Amino acid sequence: MKESTLLKIALMTTVIGIVLLYYIGLQPIPESSSKDVQAKTEGIVKLTGQVSKIAKTGSTVFLTVEQPLETTVVVFDKDISLEEGSKIEVIGNIEEYQGKKEVIANRIRVIPG
């Protein structure tokens, strides 16, 4: 096969891959409840609730987020500025630690109001 043909195939595959990744990235993450977090074994969730407790340990912050049930959210950022009572939206991965489900936060957003 000629080099120019291979180059064209590689470029077309790259462009198609980038377009597919863009559209996959636009898919919204459905809202999950704390019951969903406890039922799932893994995956990405979006959780909205009120912060009832904040515990800092070194560079790790543990948030207790209340919905109908309490869910522990782990944040690996010591400079996070949240207060108890803040309403937040968390997107993260479900992990199990010492037999309990937690959400490892990828992104946290404070909801005004």
C-alpha cells in the first residue's frame, strides 16, 4: 500500500474518532439518588444534595451529602471551599471502601439558593 493511502486512512480514522468522542461527551449524566449509589457497584453518578458534615484529613476532604440517605463524597483537594448547609451537585465514580459505598468526586458545583 502506498504511504499516501495509509496517511489518508489514518487522517479519516482520526477525524471520525474525534467526532464520535465529541458526541459521546455531550451525553448528559442522569441524576442519581443516594439509593442508586448504594445499589450500584461501579460507574459514574451525578448526585445533588445538601452538605451536612465536612471532615478534612490532610489533602483529603470527606463530605457527608444528605438526600433521602446520607452519602459520603471523597474529594482529593484540600483547598475546597464549602460550608455545611451548602447545596451541591457532585459528579464522580462509585467506589467501595471498607464495605461502604462512597463517591469519589471528579467535579463539584455549588448550587445557589
